[in-house]
Amino acid sequence: YANEVGEAFRAQTSVWFVRFTYGIASAYVLADTYDKSTKVSKLTECTREHVMHCAVDTLVWQAFASVIIPGFTINRICYITLNSFTKFSKLPPRSRKWATTAVGLSCIPFIVHPIDSLVHWLMDSSIRKYLQLQPKTEI
């Protein structure tokens, strides 16, 4: 959730902080891909192709479900919120920024499951079919 938090604080901090949070989230994606691929490779019935399928599936799923879509979603929520506060409220600028951050942070728990489900559906309908990948299973 590092990049979502970074996006929620975008109005308060420098762009370098936000980019740093994306770096943390991306490192998690790579670490999870490595971890799941390593675990699959240790299974006795596992083939090299199966390990590659696991790596591709995990990398694509995590990239979209953990970094790209949630970051974009919180970014847009905060953008619309800050613009709305600027246009329609008499809050001072500092209060608008803190209110925007609060809205962004409070949305994070509500976007996780719908995004996860959407990414599963999209991958089942596209890349998993095209590359003949097995649906993601917990390891």
C-alpha cells in the first residue's frame, strides 16, 4: 500500500516522496514474484515452464493489482477531492490538503478487493488465456 499512501499525501509532499513510495511498491512486486517462483520451483512435479508461468502471472497481477490501478485510483480520487474543495469550500489551503489526504487514505481499504477481483477477471479473460497460464493460486 506504499504507493497509495504516497498518492494520498501527494498534495502535502514533494514528487520525490511519491516516486519513492512507488519504488517501495515495485520492490514488493519483484520480491513477491521471486518468492512465489522460488517456492514453485521447489515442488517435485514442477517444470521450468510452470515456474515461468508462475513468475509471469505473479508479476503482471501484482503490477496491476498492487501498483498501477490502486495508485491511479487514489491519485484521481485525491485530484477530484482537492479540486472540489478548492472550488466549492471555504477551507483554507492547508486544510484542503489535509482533508484531501484524509479522503485518499480512507478510500484505500475500500478499493483493495474490487481491484483484486477486477485484475483476476481481466487476467483470466486475457493474458492467462493467451499465454495458457494457470489461474493464480496461493502458494
